[in-house]
Amino acid sequence: YFFRRDVGLLLLCMIAMALAYNEFCNLCDSWGTRAFRGFGLVGCIVLLFVQWGTLPHCRELPGGEWAPLFAATYAEARPVLDAAVIVAIFVVFLRQAFIKDAKDALPALGMTILGAIYCWYLPSFLFRIRHLGGDEWLTTGHGLLVAVIFVSKIADVGAYLFGRKFGRHKLIPRISPGKSIEGAVFGLFCS
């Protein structure tokens, strides 16, 4: 029950997303640009929950079929997610409307929305991958989800170890001074 409905994956993704969004806001602060930390974080959590609720695995119908939480089919539930995204963006703009000093309005709006896209939208594809295919574990979404995570971690470990030992040419020093071209190529090879 708990795993079929992906509640565990939802909670794990919410925790990871909250940590990622907080780190994103810390980076914004270090660059001298602020983001609406609380609004963006709540928006990400709500959007992830709505994303989860639109996929056809949330509730069991009579007869053993599965359906989204918000409608009878995925096609009917999809507009709920679209509406949630529009409302989230509107709330961020509404938040800015109550600030008297509008000097940094555009960067704050931009960073809040960019953070939400980066920390919510990209990881939301994990739910879509998880529900590809049928119920056979290794050949469908279950196995693909594990493969996505495994391949990315193997690439990170390979790039780190090879780059530490043999990395001589910096990749992009102003963004990440420790990364090397050699490590990036070996990470790609490992994946």
C-alpha cells in the first residue's frame, strides 16, 4: 500500500527538494540576490504533491484499477497540475506586490521561480519514470528509476576519483573550481 502509492518516494523527494531549495536560496544570498525562500519552498512542496496526485497510482478503484487522486484519469488530472503551476507563479508575484522597495523585484521573482523550476520540475520526472510500463520490476519504471539514480551516482564517483588523481585542466573554474575536464570525461565514460 505504502510503496504502491509512492508515498515513500514522495516524502523522500520532498525532503531532498526542501534541502536543495534551501541550498539554492543560500547561493542566491551569496550572490547578493534574494529569493522568497518560504514562498518558493511551500510552492515546491505543493507542486510536488499535486504532481504526485495527478499520476495514476494514488487511489484504487473498484475492480483493481488505479486512478489519480484528483480525477478519474491522468488526462483529466493534468489540468490540475497546470492550474497549480499558474497559481504558484501568481502567488510569488502577489508576494512581491506587498514589498515597498521594488528595486530588487525582478531578480527576487526570477530567482524564486527559477529555484522552483530547478528544485521541483526536474525531480518531478522521477515519478513519471517510476510509472513507465507495467508491473514487471526490472524492465519497467521501478528498474529505470533505480538505473537513473545509480548511473548518475556512478558518474559522480568516477568523475570525482579520476579528476582528483589525473585532473589537470579546469572545467569551469569560476563556477566549480575543483572540477576538471578529465574528470568530466571519465564521469561520462562511467555512466
